[in-house]
Amino acid sequence: MVSLKGIFPPLPTSFDERQELLPQKIRENIRSLSRFRLAGFLILGSNGELVMLSHDEKVRAYNAAREAIGSDKVMLAGTGAESTREAVLLAKEAAAAGADAVLVLNPCYYKGLMTTEALRAYYHEVADNSPVPVLIYNMPANTGIDMTAEQIITIASHGNIAGLKDSGGNIAKMGDIIRQAKPGFQVLAGSAGFLLPALSTGAVGGILALANIAPAECIAIADLFGRGDIEEARSLQHRMIPVNTAVTARWGVPALKHAMDRLGLYGGPSRSPIQPLKDDVAAQLMKLIYEQGIKKIDERL
């Protein structure tokens, strides 16, 4: 089973001004961020605009990422799909490209039919057929389904299901999952906004949008917690909350990409119908980022 301990940026997918895939920029961003002590990268998560890409583009993105991710870092690949058939196919494609594990978002279009049995069957069939370990992805803000602790524990019973990314932010539920799940089941915080509380309840790390623009700060929170410097960890966690909110729940992927452009990485446009940031919002965003001491990537090494 793959170790998920540490901090993973969910890398935004690079597009040009015509919204065409830019594999070279994906590789360049990975190489720039790999200078930090990150555990690895997630390719094609929610911040990677997974739902905006065709099947072939997803495969191209997996391959581009693996070319740049060193053997000392873990590659996670987002492979969730509405049909079990497509999710299985994507898991196989990601594994063939070199992914170490796949992150699988639950189906949600027919949410009224996504019973515990339907979700269990979906994840277990993917896990049966995936050449690499499977991670459950609970993202209620996007799917409209907040899987319960009982559902996740039931799904996690499969031998090829290694962990969970939980973006719901319910720390009590996260702790309940960690308490009851099988030995070795690894839980990752899905947002930097609750990284420290998640670590305190037993999470092994996080897949954090903020780690694309503040990798040193996200790593530091985990390091401080690991050393027992709770007050300092708490202070840094509090500083990062407003920045994290700005590039996630408040202004989303366009804000994250704009910040990357301004901080020495390639952000570029999002795919339509997602709109670029307005100038006044971009100014607010960067003011907030600079106020918290976040600098260009090259200035923090």
C-alpha cells in the first residue's frame, strides 16, 4: 500500500488562451513545486478541473505529470466518473501512466439513487479492477452528497481501498472514521482550512489547494504539529485560513490560477463556462496573499 503521509498539492490543469491542454506547463509547475518537501501531487482533482477534460486529455495529463514527478514523490490521479465503467477505465489508464494511487470521486448526477449499496458497489468494482490502490474522495460542496462515516467505513473494507480525502471539514466525523476503519486506512484533510484539526484527530496529511501557492506554509503546519509545537502550528493555521478560503470556497479555481501566475508558476485560464477573475477581485486576492507573507516561489527557497 502507498504511504500518504505529508502534503500534496492538487495541481491545477494548465490550458492556453484557447483552453487547449498545455502538458509542458503541467511539467514545469511540478518541477518548480518539487523543490519543496512535498509528499507528491494530485493530478486532476477538483482544482484540476477533472470534469472539464475529455478522456484522452485526462490520459495526456496523467502522462505529462508522471514525466515530471520524481520517483521519490507519490503521484495521485483523479479518476472518478459518473459510470463505474468509465471510472474503472480511467483507473487503469492512470496506473499505466505511472500513478501510485487513484482518487475516486463518487457519482452524483443521480444523487437520489446513490444509496450505501450503490456507492459500495461502485467503489468495490473500481477497487477490484484498479492495478493501484484506490482512495475515496468525499467532496460534498461539489457533489451534493456528503457520505456518512458509516458509508465510508463500509466502502473502506475492500483490501485495495487505502484511504480517504475528506473535503467536508467535519472533524468529528473524520475522527470517527479513523477510529473505526480497518488498520492502516489513511485519511487526508481535503482543505488547508482544517489541516491542523485534521492532523490532531489522526489524519496523516492533506491534499490542499493552498499548497500550490503556499507549499512551505502547509508543510510547516504539519512539521510543527509533528514536533509538538502546537501554539506555533495554530498561529500559522490561523494565518492561512483566509488565504485558503479565498482560493477555494470564495473565488475558487480562477483565484488559485491567478495567484499562481503572480507567484512564479503557470496558472493560465480555466475552461469555460468558468470565468476569469475580475480586476477588483484579483487585487483583493493578492493583497490578502501578500499580507500573510506569501511570496513568489523562488523567494521562499
